Amino acid sequence: MKRFRFPLLLLGLSFAIPFIGNLSSYVDEYGMLHEPGFFTIIIGEILFVIAIVSGVITALKLLKKH
């Protein structure tokens, strides 16, 4: 399980970062939505893809050893 620490960490961050980044979103008095942390959604998606690829590579390495 130690080998999957990095992919699991990235997976957790990929879900947490967009939520944290969008905590400061608000609607002003004219109904305009302001999302200063919108870019964190893209960062989360990139981290998710890296986590999946890293997990698959780690799993394939483990399968080759056995």
C-alpha cells in the first residue's frame, strides 16, 4: 500500500482543491457570479489524470513483479 501513497494523495488533492478554491465564490447584488477560484477546477482535473496514470503505472509494476 505504500507504493500507492502518491497516487492516492494526488487523488485526494484533485477533489479537495476545487472545493477549497470555490469557497470564496459569491453572487453580487446585480446577480453576477464571481468565482475567483475557478482555475482550481482545471488544476483538479489535471491532478486527477496524473493520479490515475500514476496509479495504473504503479499497479502494472506490481503485477510484473509477481
